[in-house]
Amino acid sequence: WWRKIAQIVSVNYFTQVNGVRLVMAGLLGDVTANGELSSISLSDEAQSIQAKTKGSIISIGRQAIINDDLGVLADVPRAFGFMSARTFNSDFWKKLSDNYATLFTAGHKNTMTGALSLATLATADQKFRDLADKDGNPLGLIDGLLVTSNSNRAKALELFKATGLIGGSTKDANTNVFAGTYEPVCPANLSGAPWMLVANPSVAALMRAAFLYGNEQPVVETAEAAANQLGINIRCYYDYGVETGDWNAGVYSTGA
């Protein structure tokens, strides 16, 4: 799920990488009759991200290796792969949830209240489409993603798939105009009632993920045990970092 809302960058060091995001706000100017172009200013916004290493090791004794008739030990690298994915997802979504209050503020005009429903989705949709650059020009965001926890998954799927919503035994007089508009993204690492409309990261990235040398996969290695131990060691390490991105890439509701 994280790939749907994150910009992926490659870093070559473990130190904090300080950079800038170029900002070309405003609109194109008129070209004069003699073909002269009007000048615009180019500004930037400071951004930083840092990759760190996470990893673990497992020691397997000689007897365990010999007695492993079912080949269970051959699954250790695969299990490390799943553990790495769980670890990354935990860090990624925690970074987002820990920064709700920074990304989504009244000043940014991208926060609201209300449980997920057809009515609140309509309010969020307007806010999402009104998101603007620093000069107040609309970004022109179109269909995005509906990000929420599993507690809202059924409602998110209903809003995405149902062309008419049912309330009790009576069909809602209003057609679901958002059917097929906001694809649900329901990561298991998010909890509670909050929900968000988030832009495609190719247009505006709410989150960023950095990988050392661009390697998005963990490394699993096997090595002989120490001289005083019979057996092998299998270790796994993963070099990555996660950070928040553009606040104007989404609209957030407290869910209450």
C-alpha cells in the first residue's frame, strides 16, 4: 500500500540527506507580440531524509540442521523477507500517523471532521480539489486514494463500488457520484477512525521513502558460525528511511 502514496528516492549515505524541492508556482504569462516571454521566479522548500539500517540474526546449530527433515530452515530467508516488509510498513505508517497534526492544519485548509460517509466524502472531495500552490493557484488534483484503517474498509469499498447507497431497506435517493473515484487503501498498520484523500505521488507526494543505493529489498546472508560453535548464522538487514512529504497532497478527517 505504501507505494501508492510515496515518492521513492535513492540515497548513497547513512547521514541525513538535505535537499530541496523545487517550487514553480503561479501561471504562465502572456507572450508579447514580438515573442518576448515573461520571467517567473523559482523557489525551493527544504527537505531532508535519512536511511538507517535495521536487521537481525539467527543462529542455527549443527544438530538442528541435520534433524531438519522437512526443510523448515530453508524458509528462514523467506521469513526474513516478510519480517522486513512488516518492519518497513510499521515505520512508514507510524511516521504518517505521528505527523497528522503537522501535515493537516486549518492553515493548510486540508483538515475536517466527520465519520466516513457520502456526505463527508463530498466535503473532503471539494477540499481536495481546492488544494493550491503557495500562490493560491489550484493544483488541479483529480481522482486520488481514500486512505483509512481496516475499521473503515467496508464503508470505503462501498463508496468506491456502489452506484447507489442503501440505508436500511430504502435506497438512497442520491446516486453515489463518487463510485470508482477514490480507490480504498486500507493498510493494517493504521488504526482508529481517521481517513484521508491522498493524491497520486507522481503529482504530489504525501510521503517519501529512501533506500540506500536504490535497493528496495532487504539483504539476507548466510555465514559460518564462530569457531567455537557448530552451525550457521543467517542474518538480514534493510537500509531505508521514511519521511513526510507535501502537506498539500491530501485532505484529512479526524473520523469523528
